[in-house]
Amino acid sequence: MSITIKDVAKKAGVSISTVSRVINSSKPVSSEIRQKVLKVIEETGYRPNPVARSLVMKKSQLIGVVVPDISNVFIGEILNGIEEIGKMYGYDILLCNTYGDLEEELRYLNLLRAKQVEGIIFMTWKLEEKLVEYLEKIDIPVALVNRNTSNLHIPSVSIDNFEAAYEMTKFLIENGHKKVALIRSSLDQNAFGLDQYNGYKKALEEHGLEINEELVKYGNWKLENSYEIVKEFIDEKVLPTAIFAASDEMAIGAINCLLDNGYKVPEDVSVVGFNDIKLASIYRPNLTTIHQPIYDIGAVAMRMIVKKINGEEIGNHVITLPHELMIRESSKNIE
Amino acid sequence: MSITIKDVAKKAGVSISTVSRVINSSKPVSSEIRQKVLKVIEETGYRPNPVARSLVMKKSQLIGVVVPDISNVFIGEILNGIEEIGKMYGYDILLCNTYGDLEEELRYLNLLRAKQVEGIIFMTWKLEEKLVEYLEKIDIPVALVNRNTSNLHIPSVSIDNFEAAYEMTKFLIENGHKKVALIRSSLDQNAFGLDQYNGYKKALEEHGLEINEELVKYGNWKLENSYEIVKEFIDEKVLPTAIFAASDEMAIGAINCLLDNGYKVPEDVSVVGFNDIKLASIYRPNLTTIHQPIYDIGAVAMRMIVKKINGEEIGNHVITLPHELMIRESSKNIE
DNA sequence: TTGTAGGCGTTATCAT
DNA sequence: ATGATAACGCCTACAA
């Protein structure tokens, strides 16, 4: 039986409201009584019950964070940013792992509202129409992460994936690569990775190269998966001179497949990634990739949520963080 | 203004107790009334408020999970197991990231109790004495993960780290390695990694090799860190013929440092890891490592917590899962 | 400045 | 089988 505000009140010889006032400093209390109450709190080790508090305040000090894969290192680093900023403001994290499944995402979104979370940070691979609808009219602060939403009415924090992919593809082309493969996520219009695809396309078009759909493959962001995709390239003898993987992990999967099949990187094939996770600059060959301020993406998203909770006006609801093309060892000029 | 049980009762023309009974099937309700209530619930989209429920039931359907580093892939996979099993039983996760800091760990533990979590899954690098005390007398179900506690009064789920490290070291020695370095976590007695150290020591002793403390280094489980440690070996010209890193990530950091300095793996130096994360079998050279059933560790821990919550008797409170020595490319017989 | 009392949404214990 | 009603622990008008 844990100690309650009532016990404190009794022990201090004051009313419940008074105790409430000193713990919340919501209204003035004579410093004499305050001291007395504080002392009792100290002695008894009393802690206000957050659940009861949530019930009456309709707040929970909880932020719901829904992600498609906790074991993805990119997501893990974003979570670090979210957690750390959240902690600064006294918010805790209710974690939801969806595996990118729409039903799960919807289920969790409902659950989170029921649990009175004060804000939601959302990340997914495929932003289905249903989700967009839901997120556009939800009545609690939401931030979409890693996805630009300038065309939607949902706040978001991400880099400019389109521009970044464009730069990367352009870089490869200007290094003499005429056959550039792209490994991105699934085909759907609303899938994360569409921006990358469009950036890739733009670069190709600008350089008068036609898009060979045979070279655009759809992965699931896993190492193992891109390994298999590259194996297909090899088996089908359509191996390009450069492979642009939409994540570093997929790039590494690709490189290993190439190595296992007797190809050299970057001598035979250039392989570039996206995200710049820590492994990218340690892996051998070091990955040419797009640097994202991963931690910051999470941090900024959380800060945005906190601001909204506090009713502070936030200027732009679509925040685009800077990215950078990191040219390292896994790509080569073949001109 | 969300709809409450009261609204449903009124709309269905029954008492709130009746509504409560149909949503919980706690007591018989005439099927006629049940249908009526169900219909109103359907129409109104009523969802019981979990917070109010928590308050009266003193339960929250929440499991607190505290980990030292979310972005660590090993931990990420454990979280997958925890989450998935938790979801099966209707439990959600309150995630706490501590960076392994004792103050944070203690703070979170208190917070979790206050939030009425029904169970706690705990993981840390250093199991400080204070934590042991706290965990031994906490009044809610706890499971320590990735750490054998046969000498403590805390339930746990892990592999036999001692035996695994022993096998690995023995394997290296029997492959002709007389100078085997160990990169493990910090020096403290209670640090995770002590079991590995002891296993390592036993193997050396059994083979009449003396322990050269110069070859035992203390890392922080990060890639970058073990890279630096190996650099020290090289600079100090005490490079051994084999390096046993206490995690795959550290092994990869070690290998990359060797490669960057002109050494070949495993020709010049054998490097082995621990955990068998996915990357281990994709990385080149494939890592010789200890396979842990990572996902299962999380899953079993969660199942254990659920059982305890339900008051089911669980046999052994210290669960040891099987491990396996995976011999791959990063190690070599030099006899 | 302090205390009283009502209410937050549910569950559970009584009667009926 | 059903319905009042008292908790659960806390906050907050409203009174004093």
C-alpha cells in the first residue's frame, strides 16, 4: 500500500488541497506550512500518483513513439534523440513497434490516444492513405519523422530526401556511371523512398539517361534483402557500374554480395548508401553516402511536440534539416 | 470530449455497472441487454479509458523496459522479442534509455513504479550494488536480461556468458593462438562482461597460458571504441595473434582498424565476436562469434514477466538459453 | 492563506 | 440479473 496525498495531509495536519498546492506550487502557501508539508513528504517518501493525476488532468507525461523496426540502427539513433529531449522536459516514451504493418499502426494510434499520450512521433515505411487521413485530423500533437510532408497537412521533420537522392545520383553520373541501379523500398506511391526515386529520376533525365526499370529494385531495408537483390543482378547479368542503396545497411548487404561473388568495390562496382550511420564510416570500404543528422531528427521532432503541447507557436510545421554528400571509398570515378 | 461509460449507459438505458459488466464480461448479463449495450458501444465508438481503469485496478497494462542504449542493434533485437510477446498479451512498453548511467537507472526505476507498470525488464552494462539491492526487493515482477544471476535473488534470462567465453577462448587456443587479447567492458567487478572475462581466464589457465593483463582492454561496446583500442595494440607493438571482442560490433571495429593499418584478417590476426547479430554473417570476413538467441532472450523475459503477473508459478527464476560457437571466416588456425 | 467538496472514468461491493 | 454507490488518488473551483 503506497502512501497517498491523504496520508501526507493527515501527517502534516493540513488539508489535501494544501499538500496539492505545495507539490504543484499552484497556489501560494505560507512558507511555514510549506516547510512542514515538505518535511512530511521527505520523511514518507511520498510520490504523487501519475495515474490519478493523468485522470484528472487528462495528461500523462507520455509521448507515443511508433516506429516500423526497433532493431534498425537508423531508427535507434533517432530514438536516442527523441528520448533525450523528452527526458529534458519530463516526458516518457511509450514505444510501439509496428513492423510497418498498417493494421498495427492504426491499432497503436488508437491505443495511444486512449492512453492519453500528449503527443505522437510517427515513423513508417509506407504512409498509407488511411494513415494520412488519421494523422491529419488527430487532436493531439503529431510529428512525422524522416519524411517530408510539404504536400500534406502533417508536421514533419526530415532531410530533403528528394534533393539528397538527386545529388547522389548526379554525383555518380558525373563520375562516369551510365548504368546506375537503385535499391529502394516497395513500389507503392506512398512508400518512403518515393522521394529518393524521384530524385534519382530527375538526375538521370537531366543527364539524358533513360530510366531502366530493370535497374530499380525494391528492398525492405534489410541487409539480407539487398544481398539477394544484388545476387539477382549478378545472375541476370545486368550488373550496373553503380548501385545506389536507399540505406547504408542495404548498401552493405549489396557490397558483401558483390565481394562474395568475386567483384571488387569500388573497382568493379561503386556502391553508395544513405543515412550515414556510424557503421558507414567504419565499414571497409567506407561508404559514400548521404549524411543525415539522425540524432537531430529525433531531437527536433520531440522539441516540436513539446512546443505544441505548450501551445507555443511554431513557425514552420515542415522542418527540413540539412544533409551532406559524403564521398568516401565505396564509389569511384570511372571516366 | 471523449465518450464515457456514463454516456453509453444513458444511451442504452441501463446502469453503468451493467455496461462495465458487458465490456469486462465480469458478471452475467442477459443477452438481450448485452446486445443493446454492445450496439450502443458500436455506434458511439466508445473505448474504456485505460487511465481510469489503471487507477482503480492499480494496473496499467504497461511494462517498463530499461536499456542502456537503444541504438545498439543487439538491444534492438531483444526489444523486438519483448515487444512482440508483450503485444500478444496486451502489454505496452514504456521505454527508458539510461546510457548505462546509474542515476538515470535509479530514477527510471522509481518512475516506473510510480507509473504503475506491472513489470520491469532491465538491462544494463554495470549492475551496481545499489541496483541489485533495489531490484532484489522491488515489489513488482522484474527480469534481468542478458546477465546470469544465479548468485543473486533476481530473475534473469541470458545465455551462459561464462561458458560461451570459455569455449571461444578455448577454440582460439586450440587453433594455435597463444596471445589472445580480450576486449570487454569496464573493469568493475559488477560490470557486464565479467563472466566473459572469467571464461577467458579459465581457458587460458587450463592450457597453461598466463594472463597478460596488457592484452585485456576495456571498451564501451561501441565500434569506434574498439577501433581505438586495437590502434593502441598496434602502436604499442603488442598486437596479439587473436582478438576476442565481447560484442560483434566491437569485433567489427577491431577488424576495420586492422585493415586500415595494413593487417589482414584472419591471415595476420584472428578476430572473433560475441552475440551473432545479423551483420556478423554478412560482414566480410564473416565473423566467428558466439551465437545468442537474441530475439528469444527478449521474448522469454517478457513471457516470464507475464507469468509472474498472472501469479503462475515459474520454475526456475534464472533461465539460461543455449548458445553456439559459430566458426566462420574471421578466425584461423595458425598451428 | 486554507479547507471542503465535487469530479475525472472505472471497477467492485453491496443491496435489490 | 441489475442498479446505486463507494472507492482509486488527485486537482480545483468555491467557501471560509
